[in-house]
Amino acid sequence: MTKRSLILMLLVLSAASIAQLQAPQGTPPKTTPASPEAPSVSVQSDVSYGEVAGHALLLDVYQPPEAASGLQPAVILIHGGGWTGFDKSTVRGMGMFLARSGFAAFAVDYRLLHRSENRWPAQLDDVQRAVRWIRANSAKYHVDTDHIGAFGHSAGAQLAALLGMEDTRDNSDSALAKYSSRVQAVVDVSGPADFTIHRDTDDDAFLTNFFGGDYAQHAKVWQEASPVFHVSKDDSPFLIVHGTQDTSVPLAQSQELADKLKQAGVPVKLVTVDDVHTFRTPEARKRLALETLTFFMQYLRPGK
């Protein structure tokens, strides 16, 4: 068994841990209120935000109880899974938590790599489409289009980071062409930031297929997928959270990104927790939830 196969197997075996990662201890992922007087979060599942080559792109919407009373800041939630697995259900806990805290949350599915199908940048195109779709449907979901954030774990963190750095790559959809895919704040959890370093034979084989060519011949593609190569003073504020025991994505990846953002003058906070890639302990999950909420309150709900 190759190193990458082993890592993917461990990630699958720990899927329950990843699902819990997004929710603080004591915040169960359910829609029923804690008491008859407490309003519940509104959840809409499998809402279509587009279609590519017959493939439906779906998202789940978590709306706060007070959504009808005015515009709410929003957060797009992007799951991990090595760009090959998992789905939007793994961020349900965070969706419920943020909705209860006054944010409209949109958990998205995106095209996954299958052999040679859906190679990069299909995943980036999909999440950028999702942000533009949210803005196009802002009236329906009571979203403040000037205050949209992104939260991602692992592979999802790489995508979330690029949403805070880059404008729309594929703007061929005339229905969404006038809407921006940029977000105003990014929470990057355990995300890879630089594909050109910390490489080994197994990772290189996977990334060569994912990017459609090896690094020697397609260095530009590898760099374009790496958030560290997109850092500029115009990037959105970042909260980066990473485990000190992470053996899947080295902590040095987040440190490199944080250092470059700081050098560019971008507001950034790097938080390290004593845990593994999937944040298994209640203490780490609680820290993540509270840091995320504080960050989004600061940058998406100024003055609150």
C-alpha cells in the first residue's frame, strides 16, 4: 500500500471525526430548537447552484432564525477529502453552529477527481460559481453580499484560501458574470498552501494526475493551485488553524502562508492546536469553533 493510499484510508476511517470537527462540544447538528420558545435554524438540502456536463452541483443552506428580519453575513463551507472524497455533510455541524450565531451558511459539494475526470481547476471553478450563485440569490436568502466568508478544511481550505485571493477564473456563465466570487474573510483549517515543497513520490504521482502533468513540465499549474503564490496586499483577512501533530499536511505549510500574508500586510492569525489533521479532541474542536466565530464576527459583522 502506498503512503497516499494509507493516508486516504485513515481519512475515510476518521470521517466521523471530520464531521465533528466543525462543531463545538455540546452543539449537536440538529434542526430542532432547544426549547419550545427557541426558534430553529432553517435547513434546505440539495439546492442546485449549477450544472456542468450533466453533473448537478448541490449545496445545503443553513439560515439563522432571524434571517427574515434583515440581511445576514454569509459563509461558504467547503469540505475536505483530498479532492477525491467526502461531501458537504461533513461540514453540517459548522453550518448549524454558524446559523445559530447569525450567519447564513452554505455547505457546497464540488466535482471530485475520479481517475482522469474532473482534474484541477474544476474544483476551484465550482466553489467560485457557488459564491457568485449566493450573491445572485442574495434576496431569497437574505444575504449581505458585501460580507461573505469562506471556511474550509484540508483540501477545502486550499479552495477557501483562493476564494479570498483570486477573482473568477471561468466567467463564461452570462447569468453569473456580473457577480464576484471573492470572499471577504477566510478560515483555513489544515490546508495545503504550497504544492511545490514537502513532496514525496506518492504525492507527486497523485498531483501529477490531479494537475494534468508533472511539476517539471507544468510548474505554472502547480504554482497556480498553491495559495502562497497568490499572496498580495489585496487578499482578504485570514484565520489559519493547524494541528501540531498533523502528519497529512505539515504545519510548515500554514506557517509559510501566514508569514507571506503578514509580509504583504494582510490581517492574519495563525492558531496552532495540539492535535492531528482531523482535530479529534473536544478541546481542539471547541477552540476551532470559537476562533472561527470570533474571526467572522470581526470581519463579517463589524460593529457587532
